[in-house]
Amino acid sequence: MSGKFEPKVPVQLNPPKDDPISQEELARSNGSEGEKCYVAIKGKVYDVTGNKAYLPGGSYNVFAGKDASRALGKTSTKSEDVRPDWDDLSDKEKGVLNDWVTFFSKRYNVVGIVEGATNMD
């Protein structure tokens, strides 16, 4: 389905990177103190620095510096759901998670892959 989740304003994205990003680097990249703000989904790390919703005080800051796969699939902003594991989600939740992957991939640069990620497709 072409056009699904297209941004309202066209976004020029860089080619996706597959550089390894450690858990520690991901955790530091939470947008605090002017740092970059990264969110990982299914092991891919997206740079969401330009979106205030992910920065400290934003409604999605709970995802910052983490792999939020499970929470996104469950449409949850509960901190206990912000985890990389998603394989036991329902088929519907897996579909929602894949929709989030599509959404992010059309808006944010992929800056790397979480080192040792076991939750990729």
C-alpha cells in the first residue's frame, strides 16, 4: 500500500547505516544534556533527536535510549513495556510493531544496529 505512513512534509533521509551501537551508547543517547536521542526498534537504531516528543519532558521520552519494540507493539508508554523482546506478542501486536518500523523508517535516519540484538526479523 503506497503512501502508508508517509510524512506530511517530505523527509530527506541518509542511507541506513549498520554500524554497531553498544547498549551503553544507546542508553546514553537519551536526549538529556544536549545528547543525541536514539530509539531502537527490532534492533535498528533511529536518530529521533529532532523530535521534541522523544526528548526529556516529551510524551515519548520513555523510549529514548532504549529498544522500545515491545512497548510499540503493545501501543504502551509504560516503562515496564519498554523492552526489546517482542516474539511473544500477538499477531495483531506484531502487525502494529511492523507499522511502527515503517513509520520510523520514513521519518528518521537509521544510525546503526544494537550490538548483539537478538530481536531482529
